[in-house]
Amino acid sequence: MPSSNFDIEKIRSLFPILNFKVKGKDLVYFDNAATTQKPQAVIDGLSDYYSEYNANIHRGIHFLAEKATGAYEEVRIQLQKFLGAASSEEIIFTRGTTEGINLVASSFGDAFINKGDEIIISELEHHSNIVPWQLLCERKKAILKVIPINDAGELLIDEYKALFSDKTKLVAVNYVSNALGTINPIKKIIDLAHAVGAKVLIDGAQSTSHIEVNVQELDVDFYACSAHKMYGPTGIGVLYGKKDLLNQMPPYQGGGEMIEEVSFEKTTFNALPYKFEAGTPNIGDTIAFKAALDFIEEVGVKNIAKQEDLLLQHTQKELEKIEGIKFFGQAKEKVSVISFGFDDVHHQDLAILLDNFGIAIRTGHHCTQPLMKRLGILGTSRVSFAVYNTIEEVDYFIEALNKVLNMLR
Amino acid sequence: MTIKEIQDKVVEEFELFTDWTDKYAYIIELGKKLSVLDEDYKTEQNIIKGCQSRVWLQPELKGNQLIFTADSDAVIVKGIVYLLIRVLSNHSPQDILNTELNFIERIGLTQHLSPTRSNGLLAMVKQMKFYALAYKSKLESEVK
């Protein structure tokens, strides 16, 4: 059980959307791996910035600009501590995980990937950790290699080791699979890659509010995540990169903010992290992200994980009672994501009918088409939990699922 | 019956349902009733690409009437496909093109046709109109 000061009713009261009715029913939101709901403090953070101190940051010498700059940079420092980075210069704001990965593919790729070099990804990846590397490989005539999985949805570490060669330059895998919930042994993956001199990017989109992350302990070279999957706003994310690596990489985009001096003959670039932050950033969402980090820190990642694990175990146990159910991804280590399906019922039909019960789940290929192909299916039904979900909601979902299956069978 | 009359009849039938479970139970029943498309017709050419469910559509001209047969791997989509065929199939290409298709909206299933739902249904309606246009041109060129 989560610690005794864990008060689920208090937590739920912080999220205004949980009082919302869908088609006359109480909203049951089990699509948290797609995006989490936002506490009132995040919504207020956004609204306060626009109503009280909206200004462009870093350049203006006036009260509003200084206040906004202070609030913006404060989030960078909070994130540095949250992720365990050595310096706040290593924290680059992006639009989200996808942009972080694209930044590395473009900039690290330009500097360090050459013809014949090899990049390793895995069968568990989201399209956003596949396509940027495919584009890079096409540009540079490099080679993409893929770590296979076993039937439980776990990476095969021996097969991974066998992929290494003296051409291996980068390994890019997710910490947690969005489709199956598998927690990958990233410390081992990182150490093995470093032993052959390769760098490692971890896609942290699905892990960062569920598992404690310390980039220095992991010794990871790049780590990307998104605020909106951590109770924060959409359109803002973080790329952590080791300082000496970031310093060796060329800028990603050109524009304001990222320059030191511009002339038509030659432009010199700003220092880290601004070198990678061209143009006016997403100030409002960054500032509002602070309230999400405060929320996670206040509840505690360990308490969040405990509550989610409780939901996972209960749901798994209840789902197992349903006739004909098949589970996809039975990894020993997993977060609170359950992917399932039925031979005789299409996942889309399930989602449409559950929606009429006010229940939001996700169905389809989850942007992991190569993984679906490996599993021999077109899609799954997926429930994914956040800290505000309850056992009562799970019981209501199970009841509704049984009714829906009765309608469809 | 004209296409308009069939649409009105479908709407009338759906007015009987007072709660969503009855409405969907009926659509599911229709979906199960839809004659299954022969596997030979479930080709790449006939597939309407959607995000979640697959829909296959096969057109055929008999005399001057356009006949549609279709199938889907999801039963609710299949039920709506059944209704689309009931409304649009067995009419001349010109009549199909002239039709303002509104019954789905009137029976409260618009969400299944919204472009963001990406279930292939909206694409299917477009494809049916496209076939009507193609066969209309074909018929006209034969007359000349």
C-alpha cells in the first residue's frame, strides 16, 4: 500500500476534469499513457502567466520580462534536480519527447554518424524512436539494427550484445514500452553500449512520472521526456544531454536566442542550453510545468508507483477471469499498462461501447506498428493508469467490459 | 424507394430507441447480418485505409444501377456500413452523386464519421461517391 499519508480523495480533488461527466456518466480515464490529466495548479500556472506577467524572456529589461525569465529558468533548475543532472545547462527545453529525439538524430547525427555506422533501436519502440533514426540512416547511409523481444515483450539482451560491432555509434531505446508497459533494463543497456564506445539515448516518455530517474547514476548520454505525460501541459518537453557531448554538437535550428553574434559573414552561437533553443520558447507551458513537477514531488514518485502497481495487480487479476482474453506483454518488470484483446471481438468495438459508459481507453496500434507485426496483431486494447485512478474505477470498468462483451458476442 | 425515402425510413426506425444500448445492439445486429464479402474481394485495391478497423468496398454496375458490397473487421463499423449500403446501393450513379447523405447525423452517429475518428467510414462514403462518378462517366461514354 502507498504510505499512510497518501490520500487518494485529496489527490483526485486536485484534478478538475475528474468531476466531468461523459455521456451522463462519471469520467473514468484510463488513457494515461497517451496523456495524463492536469491538476488545477498547472491550469492556474498557465493562466497566471498570461494574465499577470506575459512577456518575452531573456532580453527585456522590464518588470514583466524579468519575472517571466525568472519563472522560466526556475523550471530548468527544478528539472535539473528532478532528473539528477549535473548542470542546468544540460537541460534543453523541447516541444516534447519526439522533438528531443529528432534534435539528437539531426545534431548528433550530423556530427558523429557517418557512412556505414550503426544505430541500434528495439522492437518495442514507438514510431517517434524509429522514424528519426531511419531518416538519419538514409541521409548518412548508416545502418539501423533492431533488438528483438521475447513473447513476453522483453528485450533479448544476448541478442542485443550480438548486434554490437566496431561501427556501433548509438543505441536508442525506451525506458518503458508505451504499448506493453515493459520496463527495460536500461542501466545494463547503457553499460553494454558504453563498453563498445557507443552513446545511448533513452526515450523517457513513458517512464518519467512512474519511475525515479537519475541521469547521472544511469550514466545516460541523452534522455528525452514530455511534460504532458507527467501531469503537465502539452507542447513542452525536456532533452537532457551530457554537457561535453552537447558542446560538440552543431545547433539544431537557427534563429533568435541561440546566437551570440550575427553578421552576414559569420554567426557565433550562444552557450548551452540556449544554443539548442532557437526562437521564442513555449514560455507559458514551461512555467506551468513547474506545478506538475511540484505535484509529483509532493506525492512522491515511489507513492505514485505503489498506487499504480496496486491498480495494475487488481486489474490484471480481474481481467484474467474474462473468457477468451489474451494479454500482450507479460514482462516481469512493467508499469501500470495492460494491453489485451479477444479473437472474436474487435478492439474498436470495445472502445466505442466503453466510451458510452464514460470510460476512456486506448485501442489500435499505439504508434508501434513494427511491434504489432511482431506480435501478429493489428492492435490491442490498452488501459493505463495514473495516480488518481481508483480500485472502484477498475471495478466499474470490469463490469462495463463484461456488459460490452455480452453485447458484442 | 428513392435514396431520400430510404434515409427517412432509417431515421424513423432509429427514433424507436430511447437508450444507447438498444441503438448499438441494433447496429451490432445489422453488422452481424451484413453478408460477408468473399475473401477474393478483400484485396489491397478494395481496402479503405483507416486507423483502427479495416473496411473493404466492392462496386459493381448492373444495368444502370450501382451495387455495393462491403465488409469490415469491426462489427459496429459493419453495422453502419450495412446502413450505408441499404441507403446508397441499387441506385443510379447520378442519384448517388445527387444525394445529400444526412441519416448518420440524424440518428446520432456522427462521431463515427468525423475525420479524426479515422475508422475508414468517412473515407468509405467518399469512395462510394467516387465510384458513382467513375461509373457515371463510363455510362455516358457508352451512350456516346
